[in-house]
Amino acid sequence: MVVFKYIFWFLYRIWFYIMVALPIIIMFPFLIVSILKESWYPYFFKLARIWARCILIGMGFNTKITREQMPEKSKSYMFIANHTSMLDIMLMLVTVKNPFVFVGKAELAKIPLFGFFYKRTAILVDRNNPKSRQAVFLRAQRRLKQGLSICIFPEGLVPEEHILLTDFKDGAFRLAINHQIPIVPITFGDNKKRFSYTFFSGGPGKMRAKIHKFIETEGLTKEDAKAINAQSKSVIYNQLLAFGSK
């Protein structure tokens, strides 16, 4: 019986990479056109949402998204969430309809096929390079001026399996304060259970996400960054505990 479980997990992982690649191959001409101009990013974003939904459905995940507050179409936001799985990118795309740009680690650009589009549409950061971290603010500023939103996983890494939530970096909160845009905390409740970074684990099932009430930054200064950092972490942490009890 144990052997069959390991075989299932192995095939399930292989199927995931097939599901990541297949929609990209099918939509490839449209994706290429959508990245030819930076101003066409909203069209790329729509295709990315289709890609993400195909993966979640194909993996057998039943998504349930609840919202305490709805983002407005004409506004820019800072979307943040806990980081536990390779599926976080896909679930974020399905959860949020407002076009946003990911700020993510540069290593993901090395992934075949996916990385080709990722490095051309996301804001890449080398966390070991101070100049790279500074450049993030300039690129994010340009994207916000275009009317887009930003998405950051503020933990900065995927914590070890036994850690529910690790400390948040201040970057997302300083950026939100600098541009006076609301912070939108989002909790992913099941991604670690469904598809963690542990190879022999996971499987189909429910996948819950909750958009919490926005944290306004209007009138705040950089000295307030740590306070709203702690507030955001508390909101997500408490919701993770609530998810775990259900």
C-alpha cells in the first residue's frame, strides 16, 4: 500500500509539470503577442489567469475563495499572502482579478518555458544583491503608474514544513506606504497540504483562499512600516489557525 502511495505521488508531480507546460504551449502565440509591449500586460494577465485555472482544475483542486472586501477595478493595490507552495502563484492569479505584477526571486526565471515569460513580466529580485533590491522599487513604481497592482510574498522564502508562518520582510509595506496604496492581506489555507515542496506529498482536494479587509496606508510614513507589517502578519496567522481548525 505504501508503495502505491509513492507511485501516486511521483506520477502526481510529473502531471503537475505537464499541466504547467501544456497551457503555455497551446496559448504560446497569444502569450508572445501579449508581451510585445509593456502596455499590453493586462492581456497577458488574462491569459495567465486562464493558465492558472487550467492547472488547478487539472490537478483536482476545488478552490473556495471568500472575500471580506472587493478590490476596485480602477485602483492599485499591494497584494500579499503566505508562501507555502509552488501553487501560490496559480492560486493568487485565480483569486485576484485586478491585473498585478509579481515581485519574485530571480531563480524562477531558470525554469524552462515558464521562466521565459516570468522574467519578461515579473519584477525579479536577487535577494543577495542590495542593488537588485533597490531596483525593485523603481520598477514597481513604473508599474504602479501604469495603473497595475503589485503582488509580493513578504516572507521572502518558503518556510520549513513545520513552520506555519515566518517573519515578513518590510519591503512590501514600505512600497505600499511610499505609493499610498492599500495593502490586501490574503491567506492561503491548504496549499502546503495540497502540494508542498516535499516531493512525496500532496493530492487533490479543497484549496481555500481568503481576501481580508484592506489595510489603508494613506497618511502613513516609512516609520509605520513595521506596525502594518505586524498587523498584516497577525491577520494571516490568525486565519491560518482558523483554517486549521476546520
